[in-house]
Amino acid sequence: MTQAFGLGCRNEPYRLDRPERGNCEIGNLFFENSQMSHHHLQRRLLAWFSKNARAMPWRRERDAYRIWISEVMLQQTQVATVIPFYERFMQRFPTLHDLAQAEEEDVLRLWEGLGYYRRARALWQSARLLREKGYTTLPDDPDLVATLPGFGRYTVGAVLSQAYERRLPIVEANSQRVLCRLFGIDDDPSRAAVKNRLWKLAESLLPLKSSGNFNQAMMELGAVICTPMKPQCGACPIRRHCTANQQDRQEGIPFKARAETIENVNEVAIVVRRSGRWLIGQRPDGGRWARMWEFPHHPLGPGETPQTAAYRLLAALGLDAEVGPEMMTIRHSVTRFRISMTCFLINQARGQTSRGDYTKVRWVRSGELADLPLSTPQRRLARRLLEIDS
Ligand code: SF4
């Protein structure tokens, strides 16, 4: 088994920020022989992963560029959602060179629906920086990679361990839950001291070889066995090492932060038509949906009705017209905000268009909207316009 997974052995004991008792401490469990416990956990987890890893397109090969794209897409997004986006992205930008050559708008358009667009911009910027330095793929150089936009400690470790077998640990939501349960850590993992401790523990568990598979196995275990609710401890390959399991505290670990309060927000959007074209604005740099296009919208002021807010928005863009009728109301969520956006159709607006808070404004035909990056609620609105125009 050791041969099959190319496992090495660690000679030093686990380094924990608590005093050691005996040869090795894993949470509250103690083993007479620390090497045996290290090897046992690593072997069990890698053997389980080898048999149970879910098929994913990026797992077919060890290409650093492809692993990088998949890792960025998987941040805050489920595997099943990512797969079709990943396949489309790879068809369009099969190499780092193709991505670096692309226009930012094309990359954002392809990312549309995945959300967290900052990730797409960082990918594109990093690809351009690497191409300028003469690289054809993401290099096996943690110091350089850590300076690129979008690369935090997790992404550096995840990509380089999988692509190049760099012995770098990872801590993300799934593996963090496994680590907390394994070591019986019930403190808040968002606290810097606890987070630090988790990184040290993740590092201490890494085998000398197969770091990429080991990291993936930790994440996979968290995703399918050591789930937030009702973990399947009976099917867990490392249960004999698990403090939470031994103490029957799986449901109480990890620490759960209080749920954020939901806030309702009412917005108004104006869909302005002049001479068969529609008015759209490009959002400024920075902030949510940076540099993406949209139909003008903003939140209602205190005591404002949607109609009054629509007139105010129209005036801010230098236009004057009769507001109405109401086209549709779009409901969507952004983090803790539940947004209800009332959309008004406005025909024959008069006046000289000014850009208001936007970087640019344009009058476009409905067919042109297909090529521009829009947020998901704005895309719903654009689809409705195609119906109106047809
Ligand atoms: S034994 Fe249970 S709680 Fe512990 S790591 Fe495995 S699934 Fe998670």
C-alpha cells in the first residue's frame, strides 16, 4: 500500500501548540508510536481516496493551468455547478496563452453565472502577468505564484501540491471541518490563533510524497463523509484517529458562528429604450460586479416609492421621460441581502445621456447584450428584452 501511493515517512513528531504528552498527540488521543499513527492515517486516507474519488474533468491529468482554473472555480462553488463552466472555459481558453490573449469582457462573459467575478479578473490578470514573464503555464515556484493576483495560501498549496507534488498544506472549508473534528478543536476557526493552529496541523499531517492526493483526499472526505450535518463516521477511513468520534462530539464540532441577519433591500431598475436601442452602464473598477454592464438600478431612498426612485435615477443619467409600465420584479440574493428589484420600461427618453455613477454608458440593440458580461439578475432582464423585441 505504501508503495502504491508513494508514501514517505515523517521522522519528526507532530508539532502542536500544546505540551506533548507521550510520543504523539492527536487531539486528545495518544499513540505509543507516533510514526505508526502518522502512517496509518495517511495510508488509510489515501487508500480511501484512490477507491472513492469522484470523477471530475480536472482530475484526469496533472496540468498546472487546468488545476489552477478548477481550483479558482471551486472556491465558494459546488463541484456539480463548476463542471459545465470548467468545460466551456477550457474549450475557449485551453492554454494560459489563450487566456492571456483574451479580452477581459470575454472572460467575464464566460464566467457569468458562477458569481464572485473578482476570481475571473484575478485569473485573467495573473495569466497576463505570467505571459509577460515568458511562462506557458503556472510555474512550480511558490514564491512567485504567491505574488500573483488571486493567490492566497490555500490556492498556492492546492494547485502546486496537485500539479507538482509540492509539499504544501491546504486549509479550506471541508478540510478545516475534518481537522477540527480529528483534533477535537471546538474554538472558532475564524480566529487567527485557531486558523494558525489548523495550518500547522495540516502541515504536520502531510506525507512526504503524494501531497496533492492527500490534500484532495482531506477535502473529499469533508465533502462526502465528514459533512457539516450527520457525518458518516461508520464509513470514515480515519475514524480511529478522530477525537470528535471518540467523544461523540461530531455535531458540536466545528464551532458554528451565529447566522448572519438577513436584510431585505428594495431596488428599482430602469430599462430605457430610444430608437430601438437600450441604455446600459458599465460599473466602475472595484466593488461588486466591477466593470460589468447593467441596466441602471439603485436602492430606494427612505420613504421613496419605486416610481419616484425611477425618476431620480433617470434624472441622474440626464434623461427625462414618463416612467412605466412596470415590466417585472426580480428577486435575488447577494450574501446576506435579499433584493427585490422593480423594473420599469421607459420609452422615448429625452435629453443628453450622462454617465451618472457609471464609467461608461452605451445604447445597444438587444442582440448585442449576448456578448456583454451581465450579473445573473441583469441577464434575466436582458432575456426579457429579447422577448419584447421579437
Ligand atoms: S470519524 Fe466522523 S467526525 Fe471524525 S473525521 Fe471521520 S467522519 Fe469526521
